[in-house]
Amino acid sequence: PTTLAVTPETENVTAGETYQLTFKLGGTVDPNTDGIEVKPDSVTTNISGAKGKTTRVDKYGVLHVDKNETTGTVITCTFVSTYYNPSGETKKIKTTGTYTVA
């Protein structure tokens, strides 16, 4: 893979609510590997800026915004692909999502 995208990449969020995030790896595979896709579209997550203790992204890609997050808080999530390349070098691909408590 060469790219990792998160949707939504930026969003105004509300304290106490949840938001479904989706991830998509982009890239190509060797033309001799018919039927092989660049998968899985899964990530690990590092969160910064959150003040609430329970703000997190769960294993299903759902952003949980702590009910005590304050208006104006900017939650920055760094997502890193979990893709493993069985045929060569594995590159960790990162992207960032920014979520502002409104």
C-alpha cells in the first residue's frame, strides 16, 4: 500500500456521542497475483488532545467522545496501517484525523 485514508478526516463532534470512521488503504499489487487485494483496511490509533479519560477509537473504528470533553477541544487521532506485506518490505503508512468538540 502507498496511501491510507480516513473518513471523515475532519469533523465537528459532540461530547458524549460516537462517530463511525472508515479506513481505506490504497496501492497496487504485483500483476502476477490475480485476486489479491491490498487489505486489511485496519489501523492502530494514537489519540492526543483529548481531555476526557474515555475518548477513544474502538476496534470497530468508532470514535467515542467522552461526555466531559469541552467545547473547542481538538482531538487528533494518528492512524497507522496494520497491513503486513508477505512478499516484501512492510511499510507503516500513517494518516491523521482531526475532530473538534463543538
